Amino acid sequence: MKLPFDALISEEKVKDYLLAQRKRNDKSKWLANAGYNQNNWQKLELDLRNQILSLDASPSDITKFGQMFEIKGMLKGPNGKSLKVNTIWMIEHETKITKFITMFPY
């Protein structure tokens, strides 16, 4: 199943979570290996749409908020290096909006 191209990928989630240095669960160094940083956060958002949302999504958990999905694939960064990514998405029960939740290496 394909998730919608216009899924919600919030600036805060990308810029202030994934690309921000954190003491726990830091993903910024991993993403920096492919050339992503807080100054080019829009590139990561665009690459998630173009490179990951075009792949098939697999249903995973159902929570009280919505149906969760996983999309695994290769994300080619702005410096040409690729990362194996596992992305998590949710379709909210109430609003039917598809949202990006997180990503991590696989």
C-alpha cells in the first residue's frame, strides 16, 4: 500500500527532533553522514516524500490514535551517500490525516 504524497511531515519533527543533537536517541550524527543538517532540513523532508513515500508501506500497530505503518528503504542524501532507513507513519483515526512519526537505521 502507498501512503499519500501529501502526508504531514512537520518542520519541528525534522528540524528540532531528527536533526537536533540529543543526549538520548540522537539521530543527527547518523543523518549527517548523508549530508543532512538543521540548515537543510527541507531537503530531508523532500527526500522523505520523493524517496520513501513512493515505496510500499506495511501496516504495523494499531494505537488508540491511529493505524501505524512502516516504510523501509534507502534514503540518498544531498552528499550522495545512502542510509538504510525504517520510517514510521500513522493515519489518525479521527482526522484520517497521515503523519510522519519517526525514522531510524535498520
